Amino acid sequence: MTALEELLKKILRNPHDFIYYSSGLTLRAYQAEPAQAIIDSVLGKQGGNFVIIFPRQSGKNEIQAQIQAYLLTVFSKREAEMVSISPTWKPQSFNAMARLERVLAANLITRDLWSKQRDYVYRVGGARCYFLSGSPTTNIVGATANTLLSIDEAQDIRIDKFDKEIAPMAASTNATRVFWGTAWTSNTLLAREEKTAAAQQQKDGIRRVWRLTCDQVAAEIPPYGDFVADQVAKLGRNHPLVKTQYYSEDIDAEGGLFPPSRLIQIRGVHPPQLVPASGQIYVMALDVAGEDEESKDTLTFATGARDATALTLARVNLDGLRDPGLLLPAYEIVYRQQWVGVKHTMLYAQILNLARVWNVKYLVCDATGVGAGLTSFLAKPLGEKVIPFVFNASTKSKLGWAFLALVDTGRLADYATPQGDPSTLAQLSTAFFQQLEYCQYEIIPGPEKRLAWAVPDGTRDPASGDRIHDDLLLSAALLSCLDDKPWAFSQPSAIIQAPDPLDDMKGF
């Protein structure tokens, strides 16, 4: 036996030696333990489930590629099949294949031995690793994983898809199954398999579940801790994405979006304003409802069945720009207005007048459906100050996540009014908090992390029986669209008094 063959035989006995001597990589302690357990299970034909829940960007996918490269080499003298499933073909399966290809090409042992077939099969001798998409629309029945079945981002794989098409791949040999992912909701495939693996772990004494937090990763990689601290500053510790992606804490799949802890965050102490103050920066956000051709109203407080057009006006606080971990402004709501059934020609005049009186820096305007025309006409005199927003399932989901970040970082505050205040502004603030309280959410299964949120249709005030809408809530949420604007400290602009808005009504 040559010296090279002797070295190869030696390092193949230990996956960590194989990885180190062939690629120069040393696995971190939190990576090495689950990698060794998975490999021992495969080599010992122990079967069973393993669940690896790591924080985002902590090296979970690197372990997968290294395990795949090692097993391809160990089983290269025989027929062995591994299958790696990702929620989507592009980009997730593509990324997984590129990662394995990089590992195989850089590995001193495999770099001249591996080959790629049919665009999704990697081979070393008789051992093959197949990459498939677990998307609901794919048909992957018939693939076999007689050595290892690996499911990446298992929290985004539908349970029915796994049970019907993926699980049977490992049935003939009871191959080891590994579920990788980050925490999400308690009703995902990943959460279900964690319970199964934990029960098996208790039965046979073999550790099968690893759920790490960002603190454990940061103990070995200090810069990672700095990165997470930055995310917490921008999103808030209680933001669902921070809790799941970095602290590995499951969240409910549905429920009330604004529990008391969030409502407290939003309650400010500053008074409302009826006129702008010198030297302040103001912004507006408008949620547009349909118009009533028969209506003669100019201003109505919405307590009935009709949706309202709701306007939120906020003062911008730039103190957060001094925080290097945040670099974002805060928004202090100082005024609201609401219209029901008002013709858009009349709305246009009033909103334009308000925008000019308050000299708003930006106006985020709902440009969905009937709102498109109003937005377009407001953009003519106000120019780039107008920021159109079109609601659909995807954009509303992104708006919801952004609004939660605004709330969870304490960057949104509503004005305070005295108890018993009968004013319209006090009533609108009460209605706003009622809409927050009744807002429900559902997290839609899938890799998009889509958030559906609204006050459910038909919700009524238990005391008055009036319909509860979410127009004031949506109007305030649109303020979160302003976070990516180029905020900077500058000299305050002068307040410009409004000219006659009818001058700009031509063509409406």
C-alpha cells in the first residue's frame, strides 16, 4: 500500500480528518458534533431522524456539503444514493449544488474524481447525490435515497408533500433522514420532525436534535454576535424574524398581530398638532377607499359599514440616525383625518392642501385600484414627494414585516389625548388602537415567509356593534415605506403656506 493510500485510508476513518487534510477546513464545535452523529448513523445503518435547527448564516449549509462530499468518497467503491431536497429549484437547489461543487473541486481527494450528470446529480465512483426541489408543483416520486435523505429548509416544505413523495425515498433501507432549517412556526414539517427525533433520542440515548441560538454561535464567532446585534437594533428583539432566524424560537402560525406588549410600544406622550411647528419635518401616508357618487359629506368619522380613506401625518424624529447600529428615523403621529364616501376630486383638493400647509417631505399614497388615479394627480403638483404603494399579497406581506420592525424598535409613537377627550382626533386615535387590537395574522406556509394580516371581515365592536375596519392601521403602516429614504440631518425647511388647491385641479 502506497503512502497516499495509507493516508487516504486513515483520514477516511474520521470525517474531521478528511475535511481538514483534504480541504484545510476545521469544523466549528457546534458544527462538528451533529456532522459526526449523522455520519455515524449513515455508516452504522442506524436510520432514524436528525433535526438541525441553526440560526441563519451560521454555517448550516457548509456542514451539508462537507457531509455529502465525505459520504460520496466513502461509498465511491459501491452503489450508494443520497437525495438532497430544497423547497425551491431556483435559487435553493442551485445554491446547494454550487456549494457541493465548490467543496468537491477544492478537495484534494475528490477534485479529480467527481463528475456531474443530468444537471442535478453529483457522482464519485458508484456513489451519487441527487438534488431535487420539494416545491408543491414538482413531481419527484420514484427517487431513491438508500444512504441518506437530507431535507434543507424543512420548515418551508409542505407536510403533505413530504409524506406522499419524499419520505418513501428512504423506506427501502430505512436510510438516515436529516431535517435542516431555521425555526419558524410550530406547525411546520421541521417542528413535527423535531418532536419525533426528540422522542427517538430519549429512547436510544443518541442525540438527534440540535437547536442552536445566535448566542451559541457568537461564542465561537464574535463577529456573528455583532451582526445579530445590528439586526436586533433595526428590527427589535421581539420581531418574528429576529426570534426565529437568530434566536431559534418558534412563533405561532396565527393570532393577534398586536398583543398588549406591542400596543404599549406605540402609545406616545406627545400631544397632537393641528398646525405644523417651525423647523420640523413632516410626512403623510394615505390609505384610499372607494368614493360614493351620492355622498355630500366632506368629513365623516367612519363607524358604519363603509371603508374610509385614512390619512396619517407624522413628525419625523432623526435622533436614530446618530445610533450607528440603527441609522433609521422615528415617526411621531401628530394628526389624522378620515373621509367616508367623499368624491376623489374633493379628496384631491383637501389632501393637496394638507400636504402644502404641512410642507410634507413625503406622501406615501395607496395607488391600488381606485387609488391609482388620485395618486397620479397628487404626483403632478407634488412631484417626487409622492410615493405610490400598490397592495397585493406580496407587497402587503412585506409591509407587515416592515411595520412590525417599526413598532418593535420603538420608532412609531401615536399622539396622546386626555381621557374623556371628545375631539375627533381623540376618537380617531381610539379607533386606531382598536384596529390594532383586532388585527389578526396568518403566516402562509412556504419559503416566501408571507404574512397575511388584516382586521377580519365582519369584525364588530362588541359594545356598539359597528364594523371595525383597518384603514387607519394601513395608513400608519405605510409610514414604514419611508425607512429606505435618504434621511440626513439638514437645515429645516421653511413652512410653505398652501395656495388655492383649485389651481391644480385641471384635468382631474
